[in-house]
Amino acid sequence: MNRRPGPLAQPFEARAHKPGHRSEVNPYRDTIVDFGRELIPTERARERNGRWSEEFGRNAPITLELGVGNGSWLAEAARVHPNQDFIGLEIRYKRCVQAAEKLRDHASANGRVVRWSWFELTSLFAPGELGGLVIHHPDPWSSPSKAKHRLIRPEFLSEAAILVAAGGELRLKTDFLPHRDALLAGLPGTPWRLVGTSDDVLGSGAPWPDDIVTGYQNKFNRAGLPVYAAWLHR
Ligand SMILES: C[S@@+](CC[C@H](N)C(=O)[O-])C[C@H]1O[C@@H](n2cnc3c(N)ncnc32)[C@H](O)[C@@H]1O
């Protein structure tokens, strides 16, 4: 789990590698550096701000997934939507590599994983550069005293509206109802409008037509616990 940095925090690159992340301790740290096309290391990410279409060599809608986990959604989305491009952010070295390996296994030229924090989106994307934003099971930080570390805060939708072009979408699936409540509470005064919700994605379906089950979603499905969803357009 990643804490929300304070207002005086250094840029992500400066704090991305903690001393305990030495390559002897975490071999994935080195794997990231020269993995190949599918995985963009932290140090080479910011230069792509405003130039992501050059990265993919075309002008196609770009969907950003925040916190890809093992990358099962990202790789499958890239595979079934070859006319769109997909970028996944992930903070943990091993998960970055797992997700990039899945993209490589599918030979998907339209997917990238970036080791980057979801709290620093405007340093990675220009206004309107994204066609969509998807969020699957963000860490709950369920204790009220830790709520300040949650991804979905009151100002989140305004920030997201800067990055996602008019006509774009935002999809959320979560096992933690306060995340969806916070998203819906943040709607007034933003360019976002609610298209649909689900209180049980497994039982009643997702609000969108083409749901792809994520690694965490599978865990909640197997445990018989509900997964909540919300679909917004702007
Ligand atoms: C509960 S997991 C969900 C993974 C995946 N979305 C799924 O549904 O299977 C949350 C993921 O978000 C990542 N994460 C946490 N804080 C993050 C941050 N600040 N920036 C990017 N990823 C982050 C975690 O490392 C973890 O892989």
C-alpha cells in the first residue's frame, strides 16, 4: 500500500527507490530497467508526458489503469481492443514485471506498464491526453485515521477531468463501498455524469457491457463478497 505523499514531498522519481529496495533484496528492481518495450521505468516516464501517441506510433484513444496488480485486466483489455492503447500504473516492482510479461505473452503492441504513483498523474499526462481512466480495487485504507491515503478523495474527479478528454469515461470497481460513495459524492460541479452503477458485479453484471475480471475481483467473487461498480462519462 502506498501512502499519499505530503504537500512538500519530492517528485516521484526522487523517492521511487527506497534503500530497502536494493537489487539484492528485490531482483525485480533491475528487471524493470531493461525489460523492454512493455515496461517503462520511472526514470524514463516523465519525458512521455504529452507524447504518449508517439510511444504507440498512432493516434488511438488511450485508457489508463491505476494500480494494475498482476496485470490480468491490462493484458486482456489490450488483447481484445487492438484499436485502443492501454497504460497501466503500478508502484510495486514485481507486479510491474508480472503485468509486462502478460503484455509480452499476448504480443500486445498497444499496452505499457509504468512504475509510477497514481498520486502524480499530472506529471505523466497532459490535459485531455486520456480517453478513459479505470480503477479496480484501489487499496481501502479502511481505518478513518488513514483515509487521507485513499486514491478517491473529494478532489479526485476534478483532477481526473483534466486528464480525460471530453467524451471520455471513468470506470471503478471496488470491494470497499466508501470508495464508490466518495466517487459519487464528488460528482456535483464536475464535468462527469453518472451512467450506471452495480452493487454486485458478479450477480447483476457490470454497468458497462464488456467487463474483464481482475485478479482482486476474482478473490472477492470466490469469497462470495460483493464488488461495487460505477461508470461515469464526461
Ligand atoms: C488491491 S490491489 C488491486 C490490483 C488490481 N487492480 C486488481 O484489481 O487485481 C491495488 C494495487 O494498487 C497498487 N498501488 C497502491 N498504491 C499505488 C500508487 N500510489 N500508485 C500506483 N499503484 C499503486 C498496489 O501495488 C496494488 O497492486
